[in-house]
Amino acid sequence: MTTIPQRLWLVRLGRDGEHEPEALDRNLLNIGFSMVRNLSAAGTRDQVLDIVRQTFPEAKPATQGNYAAQINQFVNTIAEGDLVISPLKSLGKIGIARVVGPYSPLPDGRPARPIEWLTTEVPRDAFRQDLLYSFGAFMTVCEIRRNNALTRVLAVLRTGRDPGDGVQPVTSSRRLIADAPATDEPVAEEQLDLERIARDQIERRISSSFVGHDFTRLVAAILTAQGYQTHVSPPGPDAGIDIVAGRGALGFEGPRLVVQVKSGDVTADQPALQGLLGCVQDTHADQGLLVSWSGFKPTVRKRTNDLYFRVRFWGRDEIVSALLDVYPRLPEAIRAELPLRPIWTLVVEGEPGA
């Protein structure tokens, strides 16, 4: 990098990652917010707030202020050279980018900033828990300042690992609020994505407790709880078949699956996908399931639609979602290794484009 960045920002690319293709393919950050008006003349937060009030006249004043604060940060406060952290749902990774230009609206009016991706391949567990708490802000745009975050993200770029800041793990909601990302607006408890924080903790436990063949065993247990009869290949060379699964008392009924499982830091690539497709054909299975804890190469993810009726892809999000859906039906031994309990929390009013 030619200059040392001065600030670190969290920018989310849509609740379901709907703005990720634009960011990854065109190097343009877009925050949505249903904002389709040109903000070039709005150089202050008050001017942005005036436009927000005109655009969302029915919104509550507090909501209008929240939108204006985040849009103003994106349009006016983020400077060229600043770093941006973006969780990438489609890749199951965290992307780190450098802002390389000023605000410029897209043809349809949506606010955008040009970026240069420094990496799109950082696994979430490359960061220690205190930074993951900061990345768990519910807001679409916010600055991350606490716990020496910028220096540690730069270290991840250099070495792939977070060196930490000597900060003790957060153990209370009061500490959680205190360690929330800093912005020019107060951060309330409901602005934290508590579900994302909880899933980070679950993912860390899975990463440490289910390694190698034990991870395959966990995937088989999830499929069994979903109603499949499963057979797990023994440890060692498996010729591309880790699990076979079918419905019915003997597992002969469809859909009949061939499952290939990649654990640890192995990212599933095109050869892995082609190997699975070959196994599906050789075994006369109905479909394949490619499971990869560390995600998939872009060349694999881009085939999601054209292989929709032949292969499913399970990354971390899909694995955890499937596990939570069937958790009470998992074997007692697995529940002992991964002890979870459900909680209820108030649903937060969603943001446009969040």
C-alpha cells in the first residue's frame, strides 16, 4: 500500500449479500438504503438529513437520524485511503478493501464508492473474538476504532492472523455495548447483530472441536437428523466420497446423495466440484452435496444456479443453519461437544438495504 490508512470502516453489502456482485465484479461499494437521490451537494450530515426526511417522510425521527448518520459517513466521512471491512456472505469470508475514490452515484442514484480489494479470502476465525464483536454491529456503515482494530487488520493483511490487543473476552451485555463500534451517533444495544455474534461463537467451537474426520461425522449427524440414512467412509482416502445418504428405512429412496466434505482451511475449488460430479454419476446418485467449512472459490460459487438441481453447496452459514434447525435431534455426544441453548431477543427494525 502506498499510504498508511488512517481509519477502518465496516460496510455491509446487503442483508442477504445482494450488493456483493457489484462490489466483487465492479469494485464498487453500494449501501442501498433505498436512496436514489444524488447526494453530491449534501456535504454535511444536516444536509443529508434533509434529503433523508424528504425520501422517508413516514419514518420516525430517530430512524431518519440513524439513516442520515450512516449515509453521511459513507458519502462524506470515509476518505480515500481508508480501509473497509465487508463480510461476504456469498464467499463465507471477510473482505478487506481500500477506498480509492470519492462518492459517485450509480446511474440509478444509489450511493457508491470505488474500492480496491486487498483480499476477499479472510476466514472469520482469522480474527479474535473482540474484533468479531466489533464486526457484529447491526449498522450498515460504522467506524471500527476500539481495541487497536486498524493495526490488527493491517496485521491480518500481512500475516493472515490477528495478533490480538490483550483485551479480555466480552462476558456481559454491558461490555458488549461499551465495545461497540464508534460512530458519530450513539450505539444502542439493539444496533448490535446479536445473532451474528452468537454464530461466531458457535463457529469457533465447531472449528476447534470438529476437526478432520470428526467434522465429517458432524455433517453426517445433521443429515441423519434431517431424515437420511447415512454411511460415512472410514478415515483415510475416500475416492471423493465422504458420505452417502438416502431416504427410507434402508436408504434406497430418493433423493440419494453423495457428499464430499472439506474441513479446516481447505477452500473447495473447481477440481473438487468436478470430482463430486463424477462421483454422483458413477454411483447413480440423484444429487451431490459439497460441504466446505472454509468456503468456495468464486469459480465454484458462480455455478450455484446452473448446478441448482444437481449440487448443493454448504459453507459455514449453511452448516450452522442446518445444525440449528435439527439440534434437538442430534446425538447426545455431539450436543455435549457443542452445548447450545435457544434465547429470545427483540426483533430490530430493519434498515433499507441492510
